[in-house]
Amino acid sequence: MNWQPFRGDAPENMTIFSASFPDVSDQWPMKDDAAREIATLDRALKAEPALRPPKVEYDEGGQAVLVPQNRYSEQAFRNRPALAAWRTRLVPSALALFVVQNPLEDRLPDGTKMDSDSRQWFIHANDAVGVRSRARVLAALVEKYIHNESENNWISLASGAAIPVLEALREAKLDGQQVYLTLVDKDPVALSWAETMAAQEGIVVGEQLTLLRRNLLHTLVRNEDLLLELGEHQAELVDALGIFEYFNDTDAVIFLQRALRLVKPGGALIVSNMLTSSPQIDFVLRGIGWEDIYPRSLQQLQDIHLAAGVPVENVTVVVPKDGVYAVMEIRVGDEKPHVQFPLPVGEGEGGQSARSDLN
């Protein structure tokens, strides 16, 4: 991984970096062909903003059926049976992300066999790369807050199958016996997958792992039930890598305020949000039809954390080179100064402030 100055459009007082990571798409064949085809569809959709995304309907027998509502969606799913099954049966569940995070698997979680043309897109689509790269940012940040020298508490909100969490523990070479994970998600199937994969890492329910089936909108945004259940200031690290963009601005502010109350002084909350500037946003939202999210600009993300009472000096943003997601590291203050990424003093983000007050 390589932290770099950010050279895009961002608030002047935002501490922000770019990052690059190796990815399965780097060496996999047909990258240029897949990227070209997807880019062509994205451009066509941008030129016709009134076109609607595909929808899922149910036949008389209760079987889900994918109904493209524009010719570009129809083209995308034609001759890609695994992609069509993924969109019909898995999106927007956590198991849909499992496929994107593990595109070399032979089958989808529902048993559908992966075909070659679908696999190319799960590997090479820019948004698929973005899902994997935001997980790599999380892994890079984890080492700042979770250490082998002491016991650690990590809460993952809307954890899904917890693939980024488990990969981060593995990459950081952290001792699973020293980390107590609490995975919170409304989807029992995703939590079951998480339990199975955690057990493969030696992390066992009732010992290092707690699974909570909770709806965050109801238990953390509309009221404080989850906060009361987990306790305030209990975790070195809280992540919400995949849920923040599902909240409207008002709910996002409340979510930040309450999620931060879970964090110990000196710890952090890590969230991510799709950017409005994501290069293939029309393809993913109106071609594929990923549902019900709020893409945001960097300015909008700053406005939200300021409205939540979080000052700019407590936040660092990382935007991977693919440009799909912004990952926000929101620190809860303690007495000691912090030093962030290894940039020389004076080097910054092409006009943004180059702070070095992070750990």
C-alpha cells in the first residue's frame, strides 16, 4: 500500500490522502476489455439521466425475476447469468458484497455457478475494485488501534459477513485471542457466514466473538438501545464500513454521534461513503441498480461530521485511487498527540492542509 497526496477537489481544511493497493484485477486477464465495456455503458447512462435502474419483481410462484428498465441494463445482464442471479437474489444484502470481495469463488453464496463473463466484471468493475480497496484502508488503519500487547474490543456495525474485519486482523498479524469482536447486523444469514469464517480464524462465539442481530436504524438512530446494550466508551475501534451511505443526512449525523459514544478515548470510528464523483456511478446505480444509497461529496461528508460535533482536526479521509469511496477515520480525543501517515512535513493534498496530528 502507498499513501499519497490527494489531488482532487476537497475542502481546504480537510486532512485527506489518496492510497493505492494491489488488487486481483491488476494481473487478471481481460482487464482492458472489461473496463472498456463498462465505461461505454456508464457514458451512455450518463447521457440519458432519465433512464431507470432495473427492478426485481416476483412471479406467481414467488420467484424473483430481474426486469431491466433500460437497454443498457439489458445489455449488461445479457449472457452473464451469475451477474443476473447476483442482482436478483443477493443485492443489496451483505452476501452480495461477498461475491465482490471474493470474485474467484466458483459459486455465488446462493449456489449459482460463476460464469467467465460475470467473473470479469466482479473482478474489473471499478466499483468492485472500490469495495476491495476500502477494506484495505480499514486494514491499514486497524494497526493504529488494535495491538497484540493488550486485549482489544472491536465493534463492527452492519458487519455483514465481516470479511473486511477478518481480513484486517489477518493482514495486521493480530492475535485473534487478544481481540474481542462484536458483530452487529440485521441479517441472520450474513451473521452465520461471519461465524463460520471467524471460526476458521480461531475466533469463537462466546469466547472472542459476539453476534448481535440488530437493525441499526431502530436501535442506534431512532433510539439508543444498542448504545445502552454495548455500553459507552468500550471499544478501541468501531467500524461501519458499509452502512453510512444508507442513512440520509439527518440520520447520518445521529449515527455518528451515537457510534462515537461507543469508542474509548484514543480510539476511532471508521466509516465509508460512495462519492458522487465515483467514476462509474451511473453504471452501478442505474445500470446494475444498487439500491437506496446516498452518494456524497467530500464537502457533504465534512458538513455531516461538523453537524455531529466532530471538528476537522479529528478526521482524516482516505480516497483510494479508484475514486469510488471516501473512508473517514474519526478519532476520539485523548491527551497525547497523534502522527498520521508518513508524509514529510509540508507535503499535503494539492491545496489541502497537510496535518500531522494523528497516530
